Amino acid sequence: MVILSKIYTKTGDSGETGLGDGSRVSKASPRITTIGAVDETNSAIGIARLDAEGDADKMLARIQNDLFDLGADLCAPEDGRKAEGRLRICAAQVERLEREIDAMNESLAPLTSFILPGGTALAAHLHLARAIARRAETAMVALAQDETINDAALRYINRLSDHLFVMARTANDGGMGDVLWVPGKNRET
């Protein structure tokens, strides 16, 4: 259980922040950039949940909790102090996303074009969350080029954007309300 009685600590006033292992890094470091992108993804999902109901809301609630697990994973470097026994994203979390993607995708017609972000309010919010999740994935890949990170964490963030895409299609009347890209549509003068 986490108990926070005071929100500001003043320890970050010099542009550094503490990681889960007690080490200090620049707030502009690739690790903190990655954690921030994961947090932004979670916030966008929180907005999407304003329009979600039933199973969609339950899936998004689980994902939000997973994203806090992912933040905990990222804040404790795998090769850093106190790495052993830390909370890490696991294969079961990735597999759950895959099962949910497969279940939602079963009822969707195959794509005939790329999809523009939009349609229902829920679909539009999910597309925004998907795009932010892709940025979080890009940041994680960049971090992984210099530091060791959990392979399951990389798989999770990759599957998450797929999950949000399929859920957006589902929110668009099972794909019937998808806004399709028409290549070159506006080239005529």
C-alpha cells in the first residue's frame, strides 16, 4: 500500500527525480520520458472511460491498473539496486490483452482501408490513447537501446496499441462507423 501524506517534496526542484531503487536521474532522461509517456497513455484511457460502459470499461480499468504496474516496472531498473523482487509486467498480462483483442476482433469485418481517428466519442478517445501508447512504445524502444528493460513490458505496450485500435473499431458500431481513409481524396483543386 502506498501512503502519500505530502504531495510536494522539493527534491525535484533541481531537475532530478528519484527512481524506485533510490537512484537519482535527470527528469529529461529517457527512462523518465518513457514513464511520462506511459502516464499520458493512462490519462488518455481515463478520458476514454468517460464514454465506456460494460465490458469495454472493465477492460480499460484493468489496463489502467496494468499501466501503473508498467510504471513501477520502469521506475526500477532491471540491472539497478533493489531490482530483485520488484513488480514487473508479466507474460500473463500480455496474454490477457491478446485474448481480449482476439475476442473483440472476431465480430469485426476485415479492414478495406486505413482508418482515420474518429467516429463515436469513445472511438476517438481510444484512437488518441492508441497514438499516445505508440509514443510510449517508441520511448521504451529507445530506452531499451541503452538500458535493460523487461521484455514483457515491451510486448505489453505493443499489444496495448493494437488493443485500443480494435476496441475503437468495436466502439464504432463494430467497425461499421469507422472513418475510412480515401487516398488522394482532396488532391483535386
